[in-house]
Amino acid sequence: MSAIDNMGIGRAGSPVIPLPNPGEGGPVAPDWTVPSTPGANVPVIPLPNPGEGGPVAPDWGVPSGPDANVPVIPLPNPGEGGPVAPGFSGTIITIRPVANPPCFFCGNNANSTAQVRFLNAVGGYQPFQIFIGNRLVVNSLDFGALTTYGRIADGFQIISAVGPDGYIYLQKSLPFRAGEAQTVAIINTASGIDFLQIVDGSCSRPSNMSCLRMCNLAINSSPMDLFLYDGRMVYSDVCYKEVTAFKTIRPGEYQFYIADTAISPRNAVTDIETIGSTVSTLVQPQVLVSFFLNVNANATYTVYALRRDPNSNEVQILIIEDMS
């Protein structure tokens, strides 16, 4: 399904620029009711549909409030959500806070620890065993599986990914910082597998709001775009191994698409193109997968794009919901 199926189609199937929704366009100068006055026919940027834009913090009605201007990802328009598209393959894992996570490897000073969890983002392997030093901390980690957090001593620690037969596929010394939480993902590389450390920092957000970010762990993928059903972009050009910054998102139901980035990035400052007799046709993005997400309040979401087969174009989605 195209992200812009709701656009008008002109004569003989030619695409046309759609008219604005009722109430969106038109002159809005103070004297617009008097057609003969200056400024009466000046076009303006249309306002968003009701409920789409604007601050939505608890004190949004108070312009001077501390969260009055916090930008958020808008909810889709009524009727835009719906069932997940056939291409979806994935799951949502909800992680709730634990007062005292177990010690994976706390060393001699149990008070100077970080938190770590492990994610298997590679296909084609038997489930991994994860060792910290000589201690087995995860017995079987299959593709798309995520462990809970455990505590680990700060400083450099030896982490190993081992097969069921004891074969060591990967062993590296990784740094950990006291008080920090992170996800260590096992990822594909051109020469085998590697570890990728992803910091699971807190997201600053108003009360009862949530946060969203995206991480591309689909090997051999082009940069990806994440956008809403109606084509509004959330993230663009997310490259392999890239983790985006968090964005604030309102609780509600969302329909998302992930697609290959179709347009090359341009310079930060460009002239406005004049639409003349020749209009360039916008390159339609190649949609890889769509998914439905019901966002809860006071949660942090990470959307992982995974690929079980490095030689396939199929993308799986894994969504981690960290509850406050």
C-alpha cells in the first residue's frame, strides 16, 4: 500500500497535488472578509487537522507552561489505523522495571554496577550462550530474543557469544559505566558477527507522554524511513547500526510504515522550486513492512528493524516497550 494512496488522481491517471482538507487553506489575513483589502488573497501555510499538531502536554492550554511547546509525533487521522499489513513479522516485548535486577556479574563491589541486557539480531545461527568472563549468564538466546536487565560491574568486561557446542563465535572486551543501562545486540557483519552497544538512556517527556526511537539492525539494508500512514515522516535515512534520538509520542493507536529511503538527501538550504509546465514525479518509496502500535502512557519504545536472512529483502520488526 502506498503511503499517499489518499492523494487525488487527475485525468488519465496523472498525479495531482491534492486540495487541502476543509478549513485548512485559504487566506487568513485579519481582513480576509473584505475581498478588496490588501492581503485578502495571500495564501498561507494551512493549519493541521484537528488533533494533529500543536503542543499536547498536560498544560498545553497554558502558553507559558513548561511543556507547552514540546513537539510530538501526531496521532493518525480517524480511520487511518487498522490491522497490520501482511508483511509484518515481529513482536512487542514489554519490559517492566525491576527494583533489584539480578547480578549477571557484579564483581567485588555490588554497588558500582551498570545494567545490561542482550538482544540476538542475527539469523542463521543456533541460539547463543552469553558469558561474562567465565560466568554463563544467558543459556539460550535465539534470533529476535531479548533478555531482561542484569547488573554488571562497571569497567571493561569480557563478553562471549558461544554456540550450543561450546564454539566461541565472538569474544570482546566491552566497557560498562556505573548507573548506565544498555542493550548489547549481536549483529551481522561482512565477516561474521559483532556486538553493538546501545545506550538505553531515559527520555525527557511530560507526564503521561511516551517516547519512540528506531534502530536499524537489518544487515545489507538501504537507509530506511519510518513514517505514518498518511506519509508524515517520523525518521528518515536510518542507516545500518544507527540508533535515532528519542521523540515524544502521545498515547494512542498508530499505523507505521518502514520503507527504503527513496530520495537522496539535499543541502540544508535550497531554493523553493517553481512549479511550471514540467513537474517532476515524486519517487514512490519501496515499503518494506508496516506495523500497528498501541502506545501506552509513560513508556519508552524502541523499534528494531531486523533481518533473519542477510540475502533476503524481508524485514522483521521487534518493538521493545520499556515501562517506567
